[in-house]
Amino acid sequence: MTLVKSMTGYGRAVETVNGREFTVEIRSVNNRYLDCTVKLPRMLSFAEDAVKQAVKATISRGKVDVFISQRAEGASDVKVTLNEAVVAGYVSAMRQMAEQFKLREDISVALVSGMPDVFTVEKPDVDEEQLMNDLLGVVQTALLSYDAMRAKEGQALKNDLTSRGNTIRSLVSQVEEGNAQTVIDYRTKLYNKLQEVLASTTIDESRILTEAAIFADKVAVDEETVRLRSHLEQMDSMLSGGGAIGRKLDFLLQEMNREANTIGSKCTDVRLARVVVDIKAELEKIREQTQNIE
């Protein structure tokens, strides 16, 4: 089952593989597109692209930062050898200089150590392919931890959006019922007004029905409420299907807001206008939550 996931998450893994301890941390925040930054030691720089590809296979949207550190266990990674002949040459030359120019002889280990080529540093051959595979294994473990957190937050977002969608449905029902009553009240008010103005004169019932029909057409919100309900059903379907639905939900919310605005412009009753405000408030909360969905 594909889950709804949040764009905000954190995952960490620490593992020792083939004598090297790798620490991988992954954290992300909301972003319109996928923006992945990998920070790792210089000796692992060759693996940067492979790490990004691993991230892309799991994450489709968000500002993602990956932090990697590595520590060798056991034997040292480098071997330092003293170049005795070079040291002997430096010491001999310094003593000659001191004697020839009548200088104080203050040759020290610190002084000689700073001279070029005193030490030979040998780094062992590294199997980059093996090293990269070891690292990617730890990256995958961190991604599993990271993804589990995103899925947990995504479920909470899904529950919240579903609840708010049901609230909007209830509010839409109030608008539909109130809108029908508005037409009835208008017809009654029109009839009473004409009766008062015309006094004993017979009232033309057909004229009242015509005027009421014209009014009903102006304030009718049936098409808008039907579309709004349809959009809510589509939102539920997206949430049930899961996956990277954030952008689709964002576009769908634009359509829902358009219908709500049209309904608001047609509602002449103050009570219904307040209900429409409540609908818009719920839609705004859904929009805010949608910004967190991948």
C-alpha cells in the first residue's frame, strides 16, 4: 500500500562496515521540488552522486540535507616513515651554517620536522567501489528510518485532511438547505409585500412564481456545491491512493476555493455567508497542511 508522506523528516544510521564506522544523517523540510545537498568527507567525495541517486529513489520532493562522516577502526589509514638520510642532511647543513657564521646551534625536533620531505606519508590503496557499496548500505538504513518518520507524519496529515473534508461536507449541506429556504422566504416576502401594496386587488400568482424563479436562478448554488463535493471525493481518493500527491492536492484546492468564492458571492443570507466563511477557513487549513505533503 502506497502511503501519504510528509516532506519533513529525519533519519540516522551508524554502522561499522569493513573496519570503518559510517554515520549518516538525513533531514528534510518543505520545498516545491527535490533539492538534495550531500556533505561528506573529502575521501568519500567520489560517492556523492551515488548518494544523491539513492535519495532520489526514495524522495520526490523536499529540501533534503544528507550529512556523512566516517571513522576508521583498528589499524591506521596512513603510514608515516622518517626519511633518515634527509634528516641527516638537514642537521649536517644546519651545524655547518652555525659554525661558519658563528650562530647559536639550536637544532630541535620541532624545527627539523617542519622541513620538506622529512616524512613520507603512505596511504593504503582504497577499493572505491567496495567503500561506496559499504557507505550506500548505511545510507539505505538511514533512509528507512527517515521514511518511517515521514510516513507516520503523513498518516497524521491524511487523518486531519479527511476530517476537515467531512466538516466541509457538513457545511455545504447547510448551505444547500439554507439556500432552498432562502428562495421560499423570498417568495413569501414578495407575496406579503404585494398583498400590502395592492390591498384588495387580486394578486397574480404566476407573476410571483416568475419573480421567485428569477431570484432562485440568481442565488442557485447547486452546480457549485455539486462540484465542491466532487472535488472532496477526489481529495479522499488521492489520500487513499497515497504517493507523491502534494502538487495535485494543491491544484485541487485552487478549484475548491474557486467554487467556495462563487457560492459566497451568491449567498444573500447573512447566516449562509457565515457558513461560507467557515468553509473557506477549513479550505485554508487544508491548504496549509497540504504544503507539508510530498
